[in-house]
Amino acid sequence: MGKLFRPRLTRFFSELMRLLLLLLIPIALTAGDNNYVKGPVGTLYRWKQIDFQYPSEQERLNAIANGQFKQSSVIPLGIERWKDRVFVSTPRWKRGVPATLSALPTIAEEESPPLVPYPNWDWHNAGNCTGFTSVFRMSVDHCGVMWVLDSGQIEAFETPQQICPPTLFAIDLETDTVLAKYPIPNEFVLQNSLITNILVDSRDARCRDLHVYIADAWRFGLIVFRNSDAAFWRFSHYTFYPEPLLSNYTLHGVNYQWSDGLFGMSLGKLQHGDRPLYYHAMSSSLEFVVNTSVIRDPNRVDNAVSEFKLLGKRQGLNSQVSAAAVDRNGIMFFNLISRDSIGCWNTNTEYRASNRDVVAKSNVSLVFPNDLRIDHEVPQFVWMITNKLPMYQFNLINPNEYNYRVLSLDPVRAIQNTVCQRQF
């Protein structure tokens, strides 16, 4: 009898946990945002401009006075979640960004809190490349280690300076300890590389069989890191390139051109010792897939051109996608950056328009959904950053309106009454 009833009990307790988390995580904190959202997205935090929690108000005022802190220069870019905290990156793209990685609680006490530099201020004030330089994105493995991608470059939107090598950091989130740092070897960082996204692939319970995938959007390459021996390798493929017509963007009246290649990456389910890597260029309408057994073998990948497959095409010249992630049920969620929307696709179906849907849309709170991650919790949640990046790049941010948001989404609720639910 116990075996017969165990599946029902598992579903019951899973749903109970989901309801409790929906009560604990105040995803409907900002009612003004939610009134404009079509779909089950809630705003955890929102800011007109970003502030930081300094040790004292005097230190904050000194930083403003000497130019170390300029609010208009700060933009949130990357998002991750582990247990009771969300982590936000703020790259040093313009002068005046005092810290580049911060932490906030998942239970909000105010809608626009100052960011708390993580693990502490010392890591953001260090010299000689011993600390953080400019963090782009992060990826947390299921053992509680956050893998942090530091570009090593400052003032990319002003006068770019590569002051440190691009580096991969490993941080233990239980102890807030930096475990290791792995500078990417010079031979794998090309001239004008934009190493911008990161994804962790861990197979075993103790995260020993772990690889990290790192996308180079401007030189159209994928860098692979193997944790067991700290080895790196790099390869390119023609599917990593942008499409010319999709390199022209228009967002809320702002026209701009980005020729970004390989960017979004997400992992499918592990089956028979292998799992698919779904990927796409930012400036593209095409989605591709390759088995990770191909890219995890440096002796195989250069002779495996035909193993990189086209999944399908999104329709329209405004179908660009930034980040994507797949939940435990095999549902991919992805950011439609030119449509103020979040899309879904059930990876158990063909990648075609009739199998894709929109789960959330807002021309207020989903303007340029940049990063998207799915946590390891039970039940899972989707976490997103929206940041009006094109407006920031061209100094068009209005400091009197809300520009930056941390959003969350319940993936099970999100796909209800959509085509992504068909297989359940």
C-alpha cells in the first residue's frame, strides 16, 4: 500500500510546498507593476536607480564626491538564486560602479533596497586582479557553489580597458567563501571577445563531474571549463553566428544595432548519461541543440560539425531571445527582449510556433528582460532581471521612473492554459 500511495503523497507535499513558498516570497510586492503584467510574473524588487549599502553614510557620500559611485552608471545585469538569497551582478560598464556582485533576501522588506556587496566590500576594492573586476553573470550548481563570470574589463561603454583576464570564480554559498579562481587562458580569449554568459553542467550528487560553458558573443565561440583538472578549451561553429537582419533592433522607439552571436544556453534533462544543450545567438531567430557529450570532449568537438542541429526558427524580425532555462518538467522559459515578453516551449515537442507560447507580457515591467535563471529549490521558481539595457547604453534612462527589476515566476502556474502544458 505504501508504494501505491507514495506518488500521490509526493505530489501533495510538492504542491503544499509550492503554496507555502508563494506565501513566503512576496512576488506581488509591487502592486503598481503587477497591474500592468499579463501573466503570473511578480516583482520582488524594483529601482529607479541603484544604491549600495555602505558601512556608513559618510563613506557613501565620500564615494559620490570622489566619483567612485555614480548612480546613473549602475545597471543590474545577472540574476541567480540560492535558498533565501538572490544574487545580482552590476558590471562596471561606466565609471562610478563601486561593487559588481551583490546579495539580497528573497523575502523583501522594501521595494528598492540598497544592494549589499557580496561576499563583502573587500572583494570589490581589491587591486592587482585579486578581487572582482566586472561581473557579468553567475550560475549556481546544485551543491551550492556559485560560478561567477568576471569579464576583467571596465568602462566598456566609455573607454574599454581590459585590466584583468576574464576569470571564473567559485564561491561556496553556505560559507560565503571564495573557493577558487580560474583565469581563462589568453589563447582562448580573442581580440574583441565579449565573454558574457555562463552555464554550469553538473552530473553527480556531489558535483564532481562538473563542466562550465562560457559564451563569447562577439567572437562566436564556446569556452568549456572542466572542474576535475581545471582545464579549458575553446571551439567555434557556424551556428554561433548572428543573422544580419536580426542584428537591427527597435525597442520602445529606440533603434540600435547589435551583432551578438552565441549567448543563450540551457540544459535539457539528463538521460542515458547525456543531456542536450540548447543554444542560440542573441541576434538571431534560430534555436539549435547539441549533445553535451560532444562539447565535453575536447578531442571530439572539432570533428563533430554535423552534430550541432537546428531545432527551429522563431518568426519575425523582433524575435530575438537573450537568456533561456529549462525546468525539471522540461519546459523552457525564454526572454523575448524586443517584445516585452517571456515565452515557453515544452522540450518534449517540436520547436515550432504551434508549440511555443507567451506566459507573461508587460510594456512596463518587462522592458528588456535580460537574464533568466531557474533555481534548484523544491518547488522551482524562475528568476529574471529587466533593465532597459539599450536605454542605459545610450544614456536615455529616466531617473524618475522604475527602470530595473528583479522578477519571479512560478513555472507550473505560468504554463497553465498554454500549449506548453499539453504534454502533462
